[in-house]
Amino acid sequence: MTPSDEILDIVDENDEVIGQAPRGEATARRLRHRCVFIEVRDAEGRAFVHRRTATKLVFPSHYDMFVGGVVGAGESYEEAALREAEEELGVSGLPQPEPLFRFLYEGEHTWWSAVYQVRCELPVSPQVEEVAWHTFLDDAELERRLDEWPWVPDGLEAYRRLRELRELRAG
């Protein structure tokens, strides 16, 4: 089965399931579905940053400060967050990612997005089908790169919201 054949739950503006469709059809027809974003930090508190492969269905060759992906049909956000984090990082035995917030992303694509965070102290070996390049960046370096690299727009929106949440909590 190719990624475009994966069956997804299609949801309404309230994140209620209203049907199912193959991923390729959901993308082509802009059918609202579910997605997870996981911020991964290493033992030193640096964020995992990567460039997506050129073969990705959505936002190929763009940088992202989250790992993640679509939530499969019948799968919970929590199940998808752990599965996607372990798959993309090439690790097993991660702790369950901590949920932070959800938001409706509406851009070139549309999906309900659940944002998580997790600490990964294991050596990573990212999935070559998903990740063309990776590193861990401290917050200052990540901020410097925001205007220099082409970022996935949904990841940028999730990052903006996460930064606002942390500023509110700090302040």
C-alpha cells in the first residue's frame, strides 16, 4: 500500500468523523482530516529539525521543526503521535508524547492538528523515506533559521501557536 492509499477519517469543523477516504483523495479534494505534530527535544533541550524528502506528498523538500503525520482511520491522536514519532525518528521505546493543544489548520490543505511534545534521549536514525536531513537546534538557532529556510506552513503555524502558549505560561 502506498501512502496515498492509506485510509483516513474525514472530519468536520468540530473534529467529528463524517466519513473516510484514501489519503490521496483527501489531499486532492482538500477533505479535512486529522494530523499530529510532535516537538522532539533531546537531552540538552534542543529541538529536532529536519528537511522532508523530495518525494513527500505534502510540502516536499521543506524544513520542519516537528515530526508527525496523518492520523489513520480509527486511530486516536495519542496513538498516532507515538507511532509517527517513533517511525520518523527511527526509535522504539519513546515515552508517550505529552498533548499540548489542538487547532484547525486551513491553508493549502486543511486538517485538525494535535500538537505534542516528547523528550528523546535515544540515538535517532530517521526514516530515509521521510527525512532527507536532520539535526538538533537550540531555540536561538531555530529562530535564526525561520527566515532563511523554506518551512512547511502548517508546522510554522503550529510553532507560532506553541511559542505563544509558552510565552503565556512564562509570563
